[in-house]
Amino acid sequence: MKKKGLLLTCVLLVLSIASISAKGDAEPASEQAAMNAPLVIAIEPDYFTFDPGYAYELYAPMVIGVVYDNLFEFTSGAAAPMPQLAESYTVSDDGLVYTFKLRKDAAFVSGNSVTATDVKFSFDRAINLKSNASALLDGVVSIDVIDDNTVSITLGKADSAFISKTTSTAYAVLDSAVVIEHGGVSDASAAQTDSAQNYLDHQSAGSGPYTLKSFTADDKLVMVRNENYWGDLPAFETIIIQDMPDENAQLLAVKAGDIDIAFNLSSDQLSQLDSIEGVQIISSTTMTMGFIMMHSDPEIGMQVSDPYVQKAIRYAVNYKELQTLIGAGTITPESFIQVGFIGSKDPIDPASQTDLTKAKDMLSKSAYPDGFSIDFRVCDLAPEGIPLTLIAEKIKSDLEKIDISINIVQETWGGGFGDAYRNRTVGFTAMYWGPDYNDPNTQLAFLPGQYVGLRAGWTADMNPALAAMYDTIVAETDNNVRTGFIEDVVTETGEDSPFIVYAQYPKYIAASSMLKGVEYSNLYRLDLAEISK
């Protein structure tokens, strides 16, 4: 993230959100106050931790991305990762050993210099915590400190996306001295003995342009500018991220000027902002995709574990109506390799993809030719402002047309659904996914035998040839060859897999017209350090 320097005086942290206005015609005195006011963002968050070793939710990078630094980062408009804490790097001829030279001027908020020891501690800890985030470091065999400013990372196998992976929050570099002081452990016992998460959930140990001031679940998060940041200072002294799950409340708040950015608006709500002065609309296509998951283990997925039932559902879903429901700009990729990645294909024609005759034919070949009833578990999350419960109702309506009756069971993500989903015990659901890093290799997690594939009970022995494509693609450093392999995966999984991708979401953000640099980021959601007035 390139940071824009701007000296601001320290004021207004104690103001309530209701008193904040970033819009309107101001008198000279109030203009100065507006420039010094906090940046207030309303979102429907899914995060619950800001410990980089654990964080794996869609919105966590919005915070972690400005509190911590990485070896590499994705800057606005960049097609490839750019150095951040790394000054330069070399790769061995076999593609297994990466040696990074660190910049010497980077320091943590504590004042401690960023060293190779901190990189090793951070990566070892992330690996040994054995969390969901740990999967992003699965290929790392060892991290070795060469000297204070040189660190070497050895991989078990060549990885064509390794530099892109280092931009993810799992690779954030922590102040090892501070984390150890608060219970941090990086050795093999970390999963059992590390106790630093609570500290890192409410304070930070990073070298980024902001520090975490406070976090109250279901209320708000406050970050303050790191005045000793080693790079260019960001514009805003204080950022408040307000938990506002109701998109209508977000709409009213941005119209009234009580917030600066409404992050979870639907396309239907945009028309209500057409005549509102001082509000700008930012729209883009995201890499966030929604999918139906059908567990392949009969004991968990029950009827939907039947491959013919899975195909019947694939043809029964009305993709065109789902696109309309989600809003203008929605597209439907052929498979879990989103449109925009190398190897992806053009969006499918939603009208031709739905075929009830084929759906009924597939069902007739299954063990349940006369249809069946089944529970459909759905949680309370709302990707890009669209509740998954709304998607579930649409799927229920579609499947009734082929005599599949689903009973929608509503659950909360934090109340057990999240754990069940990750522990591979959810049989039939609608969920969503955003890339962990900006490379199609991140989507290979959906292949049989990989960690998302296994959430659907899709083991490697169910499709050994397809499972083997993971290693083939990851090891291939020639992008032209890799593209061909990915295209093959798209073709096969678009026709036969326990995942049905029903949409690639658009994104609509309403923001004060006084703001600059408000852009959607697939990695960070918003690059907060880029926003200014």
C-alpha cells in the first residue's frame, strides 16, 4: 500500500459517530474540523480476530493490511506484488529457496527494528498454530535467519504463486519481542501453548501505518495512525469501523452524513442515492464468489452426496434469477476459478445453464428419482450485502421444481456454523469465498483432497487425476503452460464437483464525495491507507 503523507493534528477521537459529518457545505472553521475528523466506515463484519496467525475471514485483511506489513503487498492498480518489507529477493534454480533482503529503515510501533528474526518468528508461529490461516504456509519447510536483514525460506515444492502468497495476512510480520512478552510461541507446541491471540485481538504488534486502538465485538473497531511509521503517513489520524449489519441503516447513515463510507449496499439501494449531493458511488466486479456445497460423504451429505443429485441441482438452479436477486453487475463463472484469473473462462450464459428437463433426467438416474426432503443449513453472513438466507430461499424455490424439498435451518456463524463448516460436518449449504491472495492457485483449495474440497468430503481418491492437478499447477512456473492446466480444471469441475458456483458478486460502495482513493480491493476490501480528503 503506497501511503500518502499528510500532517494532521490530534483531535476528535472522543466524538460519537452521530456527530461526524464528512459531507455538506461547510464554513471555514468546520472545513478544518472535517479534515481532522475520523474516517468512519460502516460494514457488516465477519471478523472476530486480528491475530494474523488465526485470521481467515473476508474482512479481517481490511484491518490487518494497515496494522501489519508483509514482505510483499498489492498496491492499487498493480498487476503483480510489490516489495514492502522486502527490498529485494533471489530464487534458487530449482525454485525451492527464496532469499529476501529486508529494508533497514522499517520499525515496529514499539520502536523495535524489523529484522529477519521477526520474519522467522512470525512465519514459524503461523505454521505451528495449525489454524485455518496455516494452510497458506503449508509448502514452507523452513525459515532461516542469515543475518539481521536477510532471511531464507525453503519450500518443499516449487510454488508458482509463492510471492503472491506472501501478500496474505497469514504472512504478516509481527514484532517477535512484543508477541513473546504477551504469550506468543512459535515452536511446534504453539497450537497448545501460544496465548497471544487475546492481546493481538485488541492491540497490535505491527509495523504498519495504523495501530489497533480498541475492538468491541458487535460495536466498533478503532485504529489510530502510527505517527512513527517508517513510510509515508496516511491522511486520517483515526479510523472507526462501525459494525452496522443492516444495509438500510448504512444507507440512511451515509445519506445523513453520519458515516463516510457505506460498504454493504445492494444495487437496489443505489437509486436512493441518485439525488443526494455529496455522495459518490464506486462499483466494481469482485473476486467474491457464492457457491452451493453438497457434501460427498453419504453420512453427512445424505441425498446430495449422490453425484446424479448434484448434477440435477446444478441444472435446476436458476442462475439468471439469482443474478437479478444479487444485483446489476453479477456474473456467473463456469467453476471456482473466477473470471479475471488466468485460465478462467468467460461467464456462463445464465439462461442456457438452467435446464429443468436435464435436471429431472439426472434425478431419475439417482437413488432418489421421486425427489426427497433435506435440511439446508445457512448462516447469518451477507457477502457484499446480500444475506445468504436470501440466497437459500431462492435455491429452495428452484429445487421445488424438481421435487427436492429443502428445510432451511438458520444458524449463526459464530454460534457454531463456522466451526461445523470448517470441521467438514455441514452437509448442504450456500457459502461464499474470497481469494486469500491474488493468484488462481488460491482457488485450487477447492480441488479434491485440498482443504476446501475436504469441507465437502471430496477426497483425493474420488478423482485422483483431478487431485494430481494441484501439484502440477502449483509447480508450473511458465504461465502459458499453467493457464492451459487451469483451463482443464475449469472444464472438468464446471460439470462435475460437489460445488456449484452460482455468482461472482459485484461491489457497490457509497462514500462521501470529499473522499479520494476509495477503491475496492480483492485482497484488502478497502486499502484504508490510500484514502484521503
